[in-house]
Amino acid sequence: MSTTSSRYPETSTLRPRAIMVTNFDSTEQKRAWRKLLAEAFQDEQNSPLAQSTVFENLWHKDHERRVCENLLNEHTQFATYFAGILRTAYLYCPQIMLTDVEVCDGVFFLALGPSTVNALLGKSYKDGPSITISGRADTFEECLFECTIATLDAAQHNAERNFIGD
């Protein structure tokens, strides 16, 4: 006689649809990024990267210079730490859910880009996305608008309107 009730499916046969990563917080990414920059630029006179780069040009990328990529290659601890979080989540479930803020406000995705992140997960562009973005709006475009352009008053008004509508 089985002790498992027929009302509840056996848990060993259920697979999660997606795993939500909660320790990919943009403030944690910012703290780690500032630490990396402090280490990279602490000895400006001896570092060729620091001599040729001012902070405003950190995101400069052309056929000759890729400042951010060079910085990440010289100081791998930043990308290694956050890549480890993603890889661990991917081992648990091949579909990862992140919030719009974790993706757009966090330095990790801005610095590496989608192709590199896909490669970190051992996937190619042909495999399709493994990351689902969850946001406060119906579309990703609306999430970006709410996060970057909308004023605090407009966001509060929208939240009040949605609360009253429920």
C-alpha cells in the first residue's frame, strides 16, 4: 500500500518551470563593481589601463579598444562570482527568472551582454533564451519605461490606480 495520497502528485516527478534568482540584486552588483574599480584604479601610475582610461570612457567600445571587457579580463572575480550564481541556477532548472531591475540596473548584464551570458551558461544563440525577465508591467518595453523615465509621482499614481482597480 502506498503512503502517497492520490490527491497530491509525487514531488520527484515534478520539474520546476523556472527558478527565480534572488541574490542577483543590483545593489550587490553595484557594490562588487565599485570594489573592482577601486582595485583596478588604485595604482593609476603603474596601470596602463588606468592611464588610458577615465571613468567616463569605461563603456567605450570600438575596433581598437574595449575598456570594460579588458577590465573584466584583468579582474575576473566580478564576472566569476555572478556567473557562478547563474550557472548554479541553470543546473537546477534550465529556465531562469530575473526581475527587470536585476537585468537592466545591474552591472553584470550591462558589462557582459547577452551573448557572453549565454556562453557562460554553455548555450549558443541557436538554443534560445534561458532567462525570463519578470517585471512590473505587461511588456519589457513598459518595464524599461517605468524604471527609467517615469517619475515617482506617476509610478505612485499608477500603483494606486491598479490597487483600486483590483
